[in-house]
Amino acid sequence: MNIDTLIREKRTIQINTAPGMNEWLEKELIELGYACTKTGIFGVTLQGNFNDCISLNLRLRTAHRILLELKTVTAVNAQQLYDEAYLIPWENLMEKDGYVSIDSFVKNDTMVDPRFANVRIKDAIADRFMQLTKQRPDSGSEFIGTVIYLFWVNEKAVIYLDTTGPTLSKHGYRKITTEAPLLESLASALIIASGWNKKSTFVNPFCGSGTLAIEAAWMATGMTPGLNRDKFGFQHVKGYNPKYYNQNIEYLDKNIKKELDFRILASDRDKSSLEAAKINAKAAGVDHLIDFTMSDFQDVELPEQKGNILMNPPYGERMGDKEELKTLYGNIGAFFKKSPGWGAAVLSADKEVYQAIRLKPKQRIPFLNGRIDCRLLTFELYEGSRRAPKEDPSL
């Protein structure tokens, strides 16, 4: 096994994301032309090779890490895990004077401390190098070189090459954050789930540090998160040739739109949040595509060209008491009623609070914002009334 093998042969690729975002990751993959073989709560599985991993690292917005299977083994305990890991030809995959990090998900009854499994993988790599070359790679917790990922549940252990390195969940433009900012990959998933078509107006009240508006601008222009970074795990595989990577960069760069024929609007009544959003948008290269306004959401003037409204208002975990929030959400409902023909979506965490919108959502899509269990409520806004009665249990 070497890099040529990893390029030539199709293997299992496991693409991890945050819990509950797998559906939107799968949708991204399908749009890129990939056939998913399995979807689980933490991610999606497909078949591909090393070059597919390069392409996916550059293109995906909702992914966190892209793992290429090296070996699947039966391991009852740590010694068996070590024995199987020792047989992998690590000398063909990394340099003897390189740097390796081990990460894992372990659920095995013999492991009192799951971190011990990482140590045994590291020991197997070091011992094999010492046996063959009298030298071993350095190791540590920083994902700055070769990264190996272990998935070990019961007696099944899968040893992966982590082709990503530092997580893809952060897209690299956020210079200033506000209170409780959305993770960039989550923001992308929310936009996809909201149903916005990337070709029409996008309005983001409560914009905070600007993450939703920036991600929308990136989607609309074709800018991908991978273009905003230059360090990946796949670059540290022995024998790596940057030709395919550079071809991908050139192709993606060439297809980025410089201008849009619709508007992206972002507003917040907090001056410091709006300034942070502007700085972040400039760092992302899309400040010229977003109209920033210091305004209460109720005063936002929607343009004639309709599209989608996406809000991440306070929802009880970070500000205000419940009665104040009910008033706020009631005002959101009133704003929606004045916006017929638009699509709308609101991320919220408290059923009692979001019922105050007084409109029946088309969908209630589950998401986790950090550890907060949320719902993305989507609405189709019509002339007249499609109100749900207050006691409607479907809310």
C-alpha cells in the first residue's frame, strides 16, 4: 500500500459532520455527482480514491473531516489493535522524520480510557519505523502532519487516513466573533435546508457576525471553503504530488462569479455585531456582495425581487426571558405576514417561544447548535392567512 495504490483503488471514504447534519451533507455530495452508500447520524459513506478526497476537501461546505479507509480489522483488545496496526506499511505513507497525530472514536469494553487506543496506534507506527529505519516520526496532538483516525466499536476497528487535518467546519474568514456565533458548516447546512436556490434575494436579519450572509454569498458565487485554506492532511502523505490539487484549484477559481444579479441583505440592530460582520465579509472576499444595514428586523425593507429570509434570532439559551422572547417571535410572525411570496426560515430552540410566530411551519428540521437542540422552521409566505390556531399541536 502506497499513495499510488490509494489513487488507483476505490476504497471506503467516510465523511464526518456534526450530529444531525448528515442529510445536508448527503445533498451536497449528490449535487457533486457522488453516490452515497450509507448515511448515519455522524456522516456519510461513499466509495472513492485519494484524488476524490482532494476534490471533496476543496468543495464541501457541511463536512468536518474526510477519512480514507486504510484497513478494517477485528480487534478484541488493545494488543490485537496494535498487532493489526503494526502490519500496515506506514513507511510507504509517511516520512520517517515526519509528524503524526492520532484521533479516534472508541467504544470498546476493554478500554478504561479510550485515549489508550490512540497510544497503541502511535506505538505500532513508531515500532515499525524503528524496526525498519531506526528512526520514527514525531507525534503529538496538533494536526499539522499526517493524521490517522481510528473508529473502534466493539470488536470492529477501522483505521483511516484523515485527509483533512484541521477541521473543515471552520471556513477561515471569521476575524471577529459575536456572542454564540454559528459554526460555519452549520450555517451552510441551514442555508441548504432553508430551500434557498442561490439565484434569488437572500435576507438575513439578526446577522450577528455575518456567517449566514457570508456563506450565502460564497454559495452564490461558487467560492468554496477549501479555497480559503492551503493546509490539508492529504499533503503530508509520502509521495504526494500537488498536480491534481492545483488543477482543482485552477478550475474552481476560474468558475467563481465576481458579481451577482440579485441582492444579499444582512442587518442587525447592534452596531458592534454589524462591524464584526463587515470585517468578516471583507476577509471572505464578499463584502461588495452584501448590503449591511444597522436596523431592527421589523424595519428591513425587502426588495421587489423575492427570495428567502433566514433568521437566527435569540432563542432563550443566550438572552432575554421567555415572555420577552415570545413578544419578539410574535413580531417575527407579523413581519412574515407582511412578506407574501417569500420563503422564510427561523432557527429556534424553544417550542413554547417559537409557537408565538403564529404561522404553521412547512417543516421543522432538527439541528444541533453546539449542544442546543434546535429546529429550523421553514415557511411559505402567502397572501391572506395560513395561520395555525394557538392550540394547534403540530406547531
